[in-house]
Amino acid sequence: MAATMTLGDKITAANLEAHRRILAGEPVLVDVQLAREAIPSLPDRTILHAGPPIGWERMCGPMRGAVAGAIVFEGWAKDLDAATKLAASGEIRFEPNHHYDAVGPMTGMTTRNMAVLVVENRAFGNRAFCTVNEGIGNVMRFGGNDAEVIDRLKWIASVAGPALGAAIRHRNGVPLKNIISRGLAMGDEMHMRNAACSSLILRELAGDLADTAKQDLARILRFIAGNDMFFLNVAMAMAKATIAAAHGIEHSTVVTTMARNGTDFGIRVSSTGDAWFTGPAQMARGLLFAGFSESDGNPDIGDSCITETVGLGGFSMAASPAVVGFIGAGSLADAIGYTKSMAEITVGPNPQWALPTLNMMGVPTGIDIRKVLSTGLLPVINTAIANKLPGRSQIGAGIVNPPLTCFEQAFIKFAELNGVN
């Protein structure tokens, strides 16, 4: 019977399989480790960054600032001036996080001695990784690179990370799907609002931390409790571990990677291997903090839109009335409209993650490049807006879309692989 299937039939079957794998995922937070332990294939003198591949010469301001800070953090240069020269010399290797089953918010810096969250998809046996969220303000993900930033990262790597890892192992991991389900019911959408899930994960781990933390317990608890975005990095690793199981399915047109580096936006598709399809990163449309103008903003940046590939973030905006005003998305009715429109470009809903404001409709899941092209609807991503200058933190929040060319290129490649002229 397979021999008589049309290409359309094969695509439909492949996309249903991709959707099945996404829904069947069992993501569990299993550890916090140094990246060199969690990702042993990560070479020395290598910096992983957000988005598709990029070299130093094309990096935006926040990315360059974060790279210089990461070099100082690793001890490859004694100060930021020397770090900048080293980065430009060609002696440092730059690769996307996604090439190592990792993700990172905004600039996305990951190096061997940084602490990373480890999420295991127990249904399929794969793992994904994301650095521990640094908090708000002066942080490396926005290009921060001074002593405060470096000292905090060292504390996370040497104290907070090991304590969190011990607590997570103490309870044999923290299943994440139910936490996300509860978070959606409490007003999170897991990209720009993570207040509920950050509280829930702290509630899960507080007792174990009390049992296992060897030092700084009060500081660790305050560090998590004082950061409403703590769960973002957990959600990102969860989404990466979940969507990775749907990659590599012959004939599938489901998007398995979306990422941006502040210069380019890139996607990857299940059946087209590890090829990136890129276009220019766009400027987010939204609200800017007082004192800033559009000219201060950097084009879209970060791996965090991996959450949208599994139906969260902008695809679940209907769950989060609080985030609508923060990102300048209009009214709750507008947010509901965004979510409903995403159902037009996805394979199907995820009933395990239900939206109370839409009569418990499941989040729209599995972006299909064919539906994007046929409808003209682009994925909706809600996102932070970074200052174009390094180390200046977040200047606003808004909504952004990938450039259409990413999907056009992906479809052309898919057609070539399948002998379609």
C-alpha cells in the first residue's frame, strides 16, 4: 500500500507522526551539570550561541559583548579588551547551541564551565540543555560582561548549580508536562511570562534543596524566588528535548528549530536534515520602556522561540492576559486571535496543554511550512527586546515574526529532496 501513496499522503502521515512524537514526549528535568559534563562533545575554546551559524564579523552588539564576557569567564583572556581581540582573531570557535542539543535565551552563551539544566525526554531517550537563568538586569544574555555578571555566573556554576543538581537527583527528576499544564491555567505562556511555573518549580525543589544544599541555601532560594523568569530556561530545554524527537522524519514538513542570533533568523525542518534556512532577523513590535526609542532596539535574538515550536509562547498567548499588556499585543481578544490563527498553520492541538480562555482547546502544535506558505500566516513569537548596545539589558517587549524567506527556502529544499520540480 505504501507504494501507492502519493507524496501528499506521505507528508500527511509523516506530519501526524511528528505530532504524535511531540505529544508523546515525557520531558523530565534530571540534573544541573557543568556543560563539559553534560555535553562531553563540546570542545574547549568553543562558544555556543543563540540562533543559526554566525561569525564574529557579523555579530550584533549584544552578541559581541556576551562573547567577550564568556571569554573572560572561561579565563581565555584577562580582560574585555583582550577578549575582544581574541574573539576577532579566529582562534575561538563559534557554533549554534542547536548543534549540541542545547538552547540559550537572547545571546545564548554556553561554554564548557557554565552550569546547564539537563532535560531528558524519557519517552525517546534524548536530552537537551540550557544554561541556568541569570536573573534580570545586568546579565550576559543581554550582552552584560562586567565583574558582576562574571561573578554571578561563577557562583551559579560552583554553588547554585551543584545544589540544584543534587536536589533534582535527590528526587529522581522533576516531570515538566504537568507543571506547564498548571502554569497555562495560572496565566503563564512559557516564553514572556513564567511567574507561575517559576513558583511551582521552586515549590517542587525547596524541600530537596534544604536536604542537599551544602552552602548558600538562603541565597539560592532568594535567587530563584526573586526571578520570575527562572522557569524560562527550563521550558526552553523542555521544548528542545520534546521537539528533537520529531526531527529526522522522512517527508515531514514540521519545523523542529526556530532561532535567531540578532542578525539572522533561522529554521530547520524535520525531513531536511540539519540544513538551516535563514533570513534577516526582524525588529519586534511592542512596548518600549521609558526613555527608549525604536532606534535603541536590536533585531530579534535568542533561542527562546523553541517554545513556539511545541505550542507555547506566542502560540499560547490566549492563556496569559497579563502578558498581553506587557508586550503591547492589544487586548485579551487579540491574544485569543493570535492563538486561533496559529491553529491554521499547525498539525493539530495538544490536549494535554489546555487553554482555559478557549474552552480548554489544546495549544496549536507542530508548525507546517506548507500551511505557512499557503495561508500567508507567519508564526507569532512574543519576545523581549534587547538594546542594540551590549550590556544595556532589556528595553521592552513585543511580538515578532520570522521572515517568510525561511519557509520558502525550506519548501524549495523539501521539493528538491522529493523530486518535485
